[in-house]
Amino acid sequence: MNPGPPLAYDSLRTVLQHMDPNLRIRLSINCPSIRSAEKAVPLKIKKLEYTDQSFTVDGKKYKVGIYKKYPEGMCPIVENDNKFWGRLATDLDQHGYEDWQTLDKLRPGDVNLRCSNDRVRVYQEINEVGIKKKEEEELPELQEQLDYVESFGPMATSFSFDEFYSDDMVEQITSYFVKGYTSEDLSAYYSTLQEFEHGRDRAYEELKDKILETKAILQQWYARRDGLPVPFESYIMFTISDRYTKKNIEFIRYEKKLHESLNYLMHKIFENRRHPVAVKLLIPQSEILRLTPGLRMQIEEMYFDGEVDCAFAELAPYIEESSYPLKCLKISVWDTAVFQHPKLRSAKHLVVGRSHEEIRWLPILLNLENHKVSYLEGKWMTVDDFMTLIRHWVSCGKELGASFSYTLELTEDEYLDIDGFHKEVFKEIKAQFKNSISGHRNANIPIDNGTTLKVSVEYSRDEYFPYNLVLQILPLEQ
């Protein structure tokens, strides 16, 4: 079938502009011929998440890790897991050990989001001699346990599970063999049970894995002691994954550091763009972000679980100043000084997640100028505090559409407490505002400027915090 002529440059740009960002990224990496057109068209991302080892674009994670390739039959199960998930996130030293001392080292382009107390961190040296002694003592014991499991006959290769089998009993038999506290009487009893072979098979696999892992640790220790090569080959592993699928991009020899490999991948995607990357929601997720110099982002919202004033300063080279004021800023609060930061105060919607339990919130809320404020995990306000906030909203001339949302506590059965906090608030509104109009789980308080303050219980669409007590400024007729 004739595929037809390729798209003209302008037509290609139009198609790219409406394409899923992850598809664009893959095409740009694998098709150099379209790269210049792809870089010339604005890249739009709904959610961009960063860690020190990965970045995630609209649910698709691009990650670097280290994979240790052992000879056939010598690979511990933990390394097979690392191969699948790319979890080994620390560079290796010349002897193949994880080099924790370099984990916090900053390089050009890195963004340091550590709190002030964590900016100087000392990692203790691992007692390798003690580990070697422990593993040398455990290896014969593990082999003896494995031999005992095998002494009951050949291992079954398949099972037909009976609906009357007890998973708890299978687990009990497995634990019995793995822990090694065996006796003839107990073994004779277990061997009469229908779950015996299942438990024995699981114990056999667990003990084999423990033996392989112990041997790998000892081989590496002996290699360093005797000046021999490490017993595995190291590779940088590039992976792409989402919740449902995982695909290895490529393996390359471990010659670059992890941060260099991540920058190599990010450089291909984000650098040399004619326009800033348009990001609806930015989520920095680690203390150090390994960003690539030259990256520019135009963001609308940011969620950050750290010192947000530090994040504003450290991320400034990467975020266009025209991104502010943000449409939404979600933060955790440990120091109230952050509420003086102009970028926080100007955010149209401020969401407060976790916070220090000793913070006095009422004075802060009375002075916030954000159009919308949401407070999650709300357990700190008294009814008197909330009524003070209501009186402030009635008297201070808030703009139409302004709102404040406060999470309500639930009963143990996750239902709204019928005698709870909100009931007391509505009683006080009726007593203090004679012109208020009450309804089911709501009250309307007319304001002199032609608006009304609606106080109501609303569904939040959050499975963990399903109900909020909401203040909202509405037109008077509503």
C-alpha cells in the first residue's frame, strides 16, 4: 500500500499541535526528520511531575535507573525486580556498591528544594565487614533449610488449587520451613495436610532467592577484597511506564552518572524549544530535581509538599514570570512566614494540605487575600472561630465568587456527623444574623453591597474528604 507523500512542514506543525504530548515525545525521539517541526510547536502538558530520577507527562513516566546484570542462574530476585521497575536510584562506586555519599551532590541545572534542616546530610558508612560475617554465617543455615524442604520428595511443578484450601495454612507451612525451627513431629503433622505441597513450594522458592541474594552479597565483598571485577555488569536503564504497562526504552553501559543520563533524556525532549512548555499542573516531588538547563515552563497550577517560598526561588530560572498569579497553588505549611510571600498571596486559589498542628489559623485566614481558599484535613477550628470568620466575610466586602472551604470530620462509618460541627455553626448563624435564611445544610446571609454569603455543606468529590463546609459570595437573588 502506498503511504502517500509526507506532510508538508506547515501541515505537520498543525497535526503536532493537536497530538497527545507523549506520542509527540516518542515521535520526536525516534524520528529525527520531524524534530525541528516538533520543537517549533508549543508543547502542552496537563500534568508534569518531577523527581530526582524521573519525570511524568500526563501519567506516562520517563525514568532512569541502574540495572545489575548477573550471569545466568546467579541473579537474585531483587535484581530482577529492579530490572522490571528500574528502582535502583543511586550511583555505584568502583566496587559496585551504592554510593550514598554522592546522592545529595548538586550539579548544574539541579533545583535544591530541601528544607533548611536537610541541606547538610551525613550518611553513615556501612559496616561491610559485619555484613560479610553475618552473610557467611547465614549461608550454610539457608542451604540446610533448603535441603530439608527438598528431603520430602521432588518439588511439584504445578498445582490444582482446591476451594477448600486455607491460604493461612499455606502461609503457616511456608513460614515454618523458611524460619527453620523444624521438628519431626510438626513436619509429620503438616505433611498430612492438603496445603502441605503448596506451602513447601513457596518455602522452596523463598529460600532459593535468599541463597542467591546472600551469595551475590558475598561475591561482591570478595571481589573488592581480592581486587577482582564485580560479579555483574552495570547498565543505565531507560524506561517508560504508566499504571497499566511498562516498556524498556533501552539499556546502555553504565558510563554516565544517573543525573547525566536523566539530563540526556530531558535534553532530547525539552531543550531548544521555540516556546515555553505549557504546563497546566506542575508537581515537584523530590528534594532535588535534576532539571536540564534551558528548560522553560509556562505553568498554571503547582502542588508542592515542602517549603514553597524555597520552591518559588529555586524554580525561578525554569518558570516564566508571566505564569503568575497562579490559578491554583496547593501547599503544606510548617512555617507561617510563607503567607507573606507575594506569589502565594496572589494565587487565585490557595489549597492548604498538611500543616503543623500548632499553627493558629484564624489570624492567617482573616488576612488572606486569595479569591478562593481550601483547607484540607480541617480539625483545628472551633465554632467561635468559624463564626468570627463568617462575620469578617460579611463585613469586609469580598468579591463575587470568593469562597472558603473547610473539611468536615466524619464518623467512624464515614458519614457526616448529624450532631457535628456544621450543625452548631448553622445554629449560631440563625442566632447572630436575624435576616439570614436557613435551609437544609445551608444558610444565606444578605450583605449590604448587594451580595449574599452562602454557608453550606457541599460534596467535595474527594474520596478521603467528601464533605466541606463552604463560604461563598453570591449575588443577592441566589
